[in-house]
Amino acid sequence: MTTGNRPSFGVERGGALAGKVAVITGANRGIGAAIAGALAEEGCRLALAARNTELLDKVAGQLRQDFDADILTVPTDISDEGQARALIEKTESHFGGVDILVNNAGMGIYGAVDELDLDDLRHVFEVNFFGAVAALQAAVQVMRRQGGGTVVNISSIVGKFPQPLGGGYSATKFALQGASGAARSELKRDNIDLVVVCPGLTETEFSQNSRISVPGAEHRQGERHSLTRGVEASKVGRRTVTAIKRGEREVYITLFDRLLVWFAVLFPGVLQWLLTYVTRYRRRRFEQGEAGED
Ligand SMILES: NC(=O)c1ccc[n+]([C@@H]2O[C@H](COP(=O)([O-])OP(=O)(O)OC[C@H]3O[C@@H](n4cnc5c(N)ncnc54)[C@H](OP(=O)(O)O)[C@@H]3O)[C@@H](O)[C@H]2O)c1
């Protein structure tokens, strides 16, 4: 049974996404805006959420112009459980359903675990983990009534292996991975797919928007580091859409990211040694650079 060009439920494997209703959190810049663009190109109707409404309206305006997209903007602080649930309710009452939820809103936190400010860490958990779970819970209720849907959780390769001075952020993504793995099994009988996307370094303002919880971790912010260059956010957007269509379980953006995660699983001690050395080296270079600027 179909309603207009919209099938009665969820996302059919390999099927077209035209007319589907997708909610994207953190949609006003970076990876979220790129995913919104890729879904708009497919003909999805979109509910875009984030806190900065000016940026949100700008992205919505651009997608309306480029793709004639039907868009609802919902100013949302995802760390507030009530707002996370209201986002799904508003989307359902506006569009009549929710086929796809992309839990993308996120932020980083830098600092050694033994020194992290716990209020900072709690806040990052509220955004990266509890916000995503609250939105999932609300969306699943709608998807169950419809007969299916797809939830996408944007994790990270560091949700697979922790990096020095990134332990707090990694912990939020490990938590998201854990909950996603269980939810994937639990939701199968409801015809709800759960896709986890694990980007590596991506060219966005992510590190500038991350919290420096501890003096001495500043070199992690704004660095254009890594053993590889970051990918364009549009690549993550396109890959995410393909994963939704295929109902994939877990997705990496580059072969390098995939190999790094395999290496981390097979040789955790070697990776830990390597990352310790690289972190010390970067910190030294950062400090020398700072001294040189004086
Ligand atoms: N960039 C990378 O290298 C990379 C790698 C792996 C994974 N990721 C993940 O990809 C996702 C997107 O990150 P990005 O790189 O695109 O970073 P970004 O450019 O900083 O974008 C973050 C997005 O999250 C939103 N956001 C932050 N706090 C929020 C809150 N409390 N409520 C609602 N929205 C909030 C921001 O909008 P407002 O500030 O206006 O609310 C913004 O739209 C994150 O989950 C991140 O962990 C990024």
C-alpha cells in the first residue's frame, strides 16, 4: 500500500528513497549538512535539527533551492531529552511519519582521562550518547506503528580504538556502538534497520567545536594531523545514503579507516605504542610552534 509516492513503511532494501521522511540531527554544518544534502538529492523530505538556527535556515534554504526539497527545521538541543523526543513528535505531526533517523549531532572532548572535568564529560555524553538514544527511542515508536524504518548512528573509528587525550570522546562512541549492536538485534523483528557509520578524519569544524577539558591538550584542537588527509564531508553523506538503501550493519568511509580498525583489533598493543609515540611527538611540535610564535 502506498501513500502518494511514499511506500507505507520504512526503507525497502535497494529501493528508492524518494518521498521518505528523514530526521537529521546536527544538520546545520559538516557531516550532518552533507547527509541532508545527499538525502535531499534522493528526494527525501527532511526534518533538520541543531541549535544554531541561522545556520539551520541557511542549509534548508540551499537544499530547497538545489533540490526543491520539502524541509522542516526544528531548533533542537539534543542534550535535552524533552527536545530530542519533541523533534520526532514534530516531524511526525508535520510529515505524517518518520522513515529514517540520522543521529549525527556530536562533539569532541580532549584531555587526559585522569584530568577530565566530569561535568564536561557528562555534557559530551548527553549530546553524543543520551541524545541519540532518546531520539532513537522516540523514532522507534513511530517506526513500529508504520511497520519499519532505519536508524543511522554516526559513530567514529575512535569508537573502535581509543586515542590518547581522546578517551572521553571515544567512550561516548564506544557506548553508542554498544547500544547500537544490541538495538540492531532487538529491532529486527520490527523491520527497523540500524546502521552504524564510522567516519575517520573528515574535513569539518569538529575539532574547533570540541571541548578542551584539560590544559595541555590544545594541540589536539584544530590540528590537521593524522596519517592521512581528511575526507570531504560529502563523501560521508553519499556513503551514508548507500548504507541506508542497503541496510548495512557497519560502514567505513575509506579503506584506510577499515584497515586501521582491523589493525587495532589484531594488534592492540602495537597500536597503543604507536599512538602514544605520535601523541608525544605532536604535543612537542605544538609546544615548539607556540614558543616560536612569541
Ligand atoms: N569530523 C570528523 O573528523 C569526524 C570523524 C568521525 C566522526 N565524526 C562524527 O560526525 C558527527 C558530526 O560531526 P562534524 O564533523 O560534522 O562536526 P561539526 O561540524 O562540529 O558539526 C556538529 C553538529 O552537531 C550539532 N550539535 C552539537 N551539539 C549539539 C546539541 N547539543 N544539540 C543539537 N545539535 C548539536 C552542531 O550544531 P549546533 O552547534 O548548532 O547545535 C553541528 O550541526 C559527530 O557525531 C562526530 O562525532 C566526525
